[in-house]
Amino acid sequence: MTADVHWRCVAFDALHVRELDAIYAARQQVFVIEQQCLYLDVDGADVRSHHVSAWDGPGIDAALLAYARIVAPGIKYVEPAIGRVLTIASARGRGLGRALIARAVEACRRLYPDAAIRISAQSHLEALYGSFGFVAQGERYVEDGIEHTEMLLAAGG
């Protein structure tokens, strides 16, 4: 259940330093430690992105539960992109992943109302993203040792 979750969607400059610290720690835990993937996580796109996050309470001392970033058009792709989607291990199984994707899509639609949304999804999550209307584009590819599929959600869809 996500009723007790506090959601935020803010530009990089609106993040408190403690929020940013929690976000970077979670991204390292999930993508580097859990998935055993060595890559440069802080890639320069964060400062030109909006950050969607779920917290276990209000205020800067809350714990991060789930996170995604919305990268502005022209940075990664022509379209805006949703990426770095994660739910921390202790918060999984509560429906936060689906809620996070829904909120990220909603935020993208608000920020870039006439744009399609592109993602680079881990291929085992194609069905999840497909349930939101994302459609696979092209062949699967390996990125950082993990099979991915580029997917697109049509503008307004």
C-alpha cells in the first residue's frame, strides 16, 4: 500500500542535499551492488532532470523508498526520458514500483505535454512498462552487462 508515502517531483536545484545523498546511495545500492554493475551513475544528466521520489515520511530525515528521474528532451534522447527507476529492497512488494512509474509518466506529461516518452528498460521489465503503454523499439541490446530494450510511450498516450 502506498497511502503513507510522501511523493515529490522536483528539479535538481530543489533537492535538499540530504535528499540527493539518499538518492545517490539508493542508486548505488540497487544498480551497482545488487545488480553487480559497474558504471558511471552520476552522468551529468541529473542537473538537467526532474527527480520523482517516494519517502516514508515528510521532511529531510525521511527514508527514500522509490525513485526515478525524468531527463529533459535532448539530453539522452530527442524525447524526454524516464530512467534510474528503483524501489529499495525493504520497500518492494508494496506496489511502489507501479505507483512510481505512473507518477513519472504523469510528471513527464505535465512537464512536456506534447512529447513522447522514451525509456531504456531492462528487458525483463518489458511487460511492466508495456502495461503503461510503452512499446518496444528495435532489438534488445546489452548495456552495462544487462539486457535492455528501448521503449516509447506515444505523445498524449
